[in-house]
Amino acid sequence: MKKKFLNLLKQPITNSYLRKIDKKTIKKEFFYNLSVGFDDKNYLVSLINPINPKKQYTDKYAHRASQSVTMNESFKQIALKLKKRFVSKFSLESGSNDGVFLKNFTKKQIIAVEPCKNLAKITNKMGYKTYGQFWNKKIARKIVKKHFNLDLIFSANTISHIPNLKETFDAVCLALSKNGVFVFEDPYIGSVIKMNSYDQFYDEHVHLFSLLSISEILEKSNLKIFDVELLPTHGGSIRFYVCKKLSKIKIKKNVFDLKKKELLQGLNKLSTYKKFSIRINKSKKSLIRLLKKIKKKGKRVISYGATYKSATIFNYCNIDSNLIEYVVDSTKNKQGKFTPGKHIPIKSPGSGIDKNIDYAFLGAWNFLKEIKKKEIKFLKKGGKFITHVPSVRTIGL
Ligand code: DWN
């Protein structure tokens, strides 16, 4: 049974960037209660009230995975690694977004499944066969019938977004060839607990995985984990290497080592998450205190990166344009719009970060290194970033 340990209050759908903020639009805006629970049977951390995916993955999906040098490089490296380590006649990516991973393969080598129709259109135009729908057993059967069983299935920042994991993993088992491998990566609950990055909880992140929780769940779909990696991407992610239970692939020692570490970190105990929730409450108070203090001194504060994550922060901490004048973001289809729930205007970095800005709250804290390099002029003139990860603090040159 899922035991609630965190209540992040009333939240909007993070993909719902508003074109205008008139009475009618605001009246129609959808909100839900964002509460998080821990299942003491399979140790899974999930949202208590997940949203219907049809409301989230529309033909107006805003996020573009290729909007950072960091992730372009990360996807290039994993593509190279998978091609080197596994022989795959035919591969599939589930949740291909704008093709940031696909583009590292030839069009004959790989196909994709992407529910957001505007994104599926982009990758089809790039020449990659993309099925514009959700991953499930029906599409898996269709693909196996039309093509053949898959030697490699890859998925990044997608599986954690799917409420029905049993259907998802049964479909994988169905589509994989006898010794095929399924590799997927998502934000890691172990890092979220360590980094106090509670903004990784939002409507799209229905689950945040640990090795302990996923092992239990994959078992029920006749799948097993044979290797695992912890990654720096997105503030700490975990990459699972999975095959069929009966496959002859050997389980690597680091799988057992990480399970021991997770038990030491207490990822199998409700008390760990309750302590986390207390820290988050303190983090909220200290962020609001800092922003109010800075504003009182007449300083100008903006936010950097109109991330889905920052919607959780702004709505949980009740931060609006009284505390943050506007947000800058490099994603064209976010510029000129307003952030979900708190309706802070979004501008392009070119027009937004100028010499009169004193502080920038890091909505895209997971790209600190890349952003510091890019905005060195801002830092040199005395500008500072503000972050809440792992504690509320300012970051200068
Ligand atoms: O899981 C998800 C992750 C992968 O992406 C999705 N559910 C939704 C989305 O979440 P996010 O918005 O928190 O992701 P990012 O990748 O942290 O978003 C970074 C944002 O910052 C993008 O909108 C681009 C922007 N950005 C920028 O304006 N200038 C990023 C960099 C690096 C920059 O220099």
C-alpha cells in the first residue's frame, strides 16, 4: 500500500505553458494535488494521484531534449556504447522526443514510438519511422509482426512517466528477441534524496526509481536487471540494463553492490522519505526568505530555464512575478508564453539576461556547468545564481 510522505500542494500540468493570462484562460487552467507516496511492498516511490497521460502528452509538447550541449553529448555517448556492447540488427527507442538519441543511428537501424504527435512529426521528417502513440502490448505486437523482434530497446526519461508499469514491461518482454536487451534511464530517487531535489516530483514523473523497486517490478514481467549505472545527467539518473529472465546474460557484481548501498541509504524504509519531507519544508522556507530579502534590497531577480521542475518549486513555494520578474529559456516554443500556475513571463536569454539583473534562480540547475560557462559575463559583472540543490544558496564566479 502506498504511504503518503510528501504533499507539494496544488500544482498545474507542467507542460501547460500559457499563451496569454486572461480571465478565461486562467479559469480553465487545470490543477491537481501533488502528493507522493512510498509502497512498502515493492519500495516504489510514486505520485498518489497521477494524471491521465492524454492530458499531458499532447500535440503541443514543449520540451526539446536537444536544447542542451550536455544532453546531446550524453545521448551520443550512450548510442556509441550500446552499438559497441550489443549486436543489434534492429532497435527501437520509446519516447524519442526530438530525435536527440535517434540521430546517432542510421534510419534503417532504428524505429521509434513517441506519443506526442508534434514530436513524432519531427522524427518522421528526419526519416526515422516513428509511431505517434503510447508504448503498450498492442503496438509491440504490431511492430514485431511488421518488422521482427527487437535486439535493443532504449528509453530515456520516459518509463518513469508511465503509470502502468506492468503493461509497459510486458510489452517490452513481448517485443524483445531471445537475448535482446532493454536499456532505460530516469532520474534516480537515491540522488533526489541526497540532493533535496524535490522538484523532480511533478505530474510527468509518476515514479522515481531505485534499483530495489525496479527489480521487484521487472521480475513480474519475466525480466531481470544484469547491469546498472549511476549517471550525472539531470541531477543524478540511473540507467538499467535489462534482459529476459531466461536469457543467458550474466548479472554483473555492481548490481548487488548498488542494492547494498540502497539498503544502507534506507531507500527501503518509509522513515527515509519522511525525513526528506521535513528537509523539503525547511528548504521552502529558506528559499522564500532569501528571495524576499533580496527583493527588499531592491535587487532584480529572474529565473534561468523554464523547466518543468521549476513549476513544482514556484507553485509549492507560491513564487510569482512579485519575486521573480521573468524566466529566460532557449526553447523557442516556450518564449513569449507564461509559466504554468504562477504565470511568470518567459523570454529568450538574449533579451532577458542583461547588465541590470542581479540574481538568477536556476530552474535548470541540472545544467549548472554549461550555464555558468555560457553566462560568464553575467557572473563577471557580479551577477549570482540562486539554487535550492542540495541547499538554498547563491553561486557566484
Ligand atoms: O523528464 C523530463 C526532462 C528530461 O525534461 C521531462 N518530463 C520534462 C523535461 O523536464 P525539465 O524541463 O525539467 O528538463 P530540462 O532538460 O532540465 O530543461 C532545461 C530547460 O532549460 C529547457 O527548457 C532548456 C533550458 N535551457 C536554457 O534555456 N539554456 C537549458 C540550457 C542548458 C541553457 O543553456
